[in-house]
Amino acid sequence: MSGVRTALMLCGSPKGTRGSSWELGSYLLRQLETSGVKTVRRTITPADTLIRDVQDADLLILSFPLYADGIPARFKAELMEIAAARPGRKFCMALVQCGFLESHHNDTAIEMCRLFARDAGFEWLGGLGRGAGGMLDGKPLEQAPGILEDTRKALDRSAVCLAKGKPVTEEIRQVFYRQLMPRWFYAFMANLGFWLQIIRNGKVLSIYRKPYN
């Protein structure tokens, strides 16, 4: 295969269009559009048009959150159907994000995507895993904190590679592996967010309840 003319971002997040995986994948598509690539965004529903949409794309981008160290179950079931359908030669890459601070937690899910691509007869262009996915907060990546600027630039460079049908480089992958902040600070911010949510919902006293004692 030569370059990419059409790209399909298949979002496997249970949150659908409201989640961070949708926004992360959409950002990559916007960068592909600047290279003249026609793009399509969709979730795994409606299922009756899924195989046809995959068939129509030169590049399939799998964007999803890490669930139990792997691919969300429903998304995995749809990927198995795609592989069984053998929808023709195309390129494939994965974009995974997780709530853990360290990006290496995504490695197993990315390897699962590589095996899916092999079984489906696709050419694998690599996977990118972003830790600290909670920082995306379901918003466009352009609105994310400045600490994610390197991630944005790495996706910009990824789009250039993908548009040519070339794998993402090791240099780009290493940008995603960089830890965004010290572990103690990430834990502090996570706990702060937890308490703010409790206060916002008026449930401060509820956390001390022990109904099964």
C-alpha cells in the first residue's frame, strides 16, 4: 500500500463521544486532515455499518481507554468480528490512554491491537499509550493543560507518518512514555478531585458510613 487517503477513528470507549479517547483520536484525525486525508469518526455503534466503514478506510485508528489491563470487552468483541470479516488490506494503529500515571500500563493492550491487526490482515503502524489520561477530562486536546503540549506535538508528528502509511517512530513513542509529573503530585491531585466531587454532591458524611459492620 502507498499513502493514506481515508482514515477511520474507531472509538472503543464506553463513554462514546463524551470520553477522552474520543477527543484524543479526534485530535489525531484533525492533524491528518491537514495532510489532505479524509477522516471519519465513529463509535462501535451502530454495529450494522461497522464492517462497511472499516472496508472504506485506508487507515484504521483504534482509540480507547485501558480496562483491566486490556481492551474494553465490548470493543474487543467488535474487533474480533472485524478480524473475522477480513475487510481488505489497510493500515492500523492504536491510541490508548489510562488513568495510571505510567504509560507502560498500556503496553499489553497495544500488543493485543497488534495481534488483531495481524489476524485481520492489516499492516501495523504501531501504538501510542498515554498515561495520566484523567488530565484530558474529555475535552479537546487543544484545551488540555500545557503539560500535555509534548503529547500534542508528538501526535502532530504521528499524523505526518501515518498519512504516508509509515509507522510512528520510536522517538514519538518515547514522548508518550515520559512521566508527566511526580507520582506524589499525581496522587495528591487525584485525591483532591475525589474530595471536590464528594463536596459537590453533598456526600461528605456518607464516606464514613459502614452499613455492613
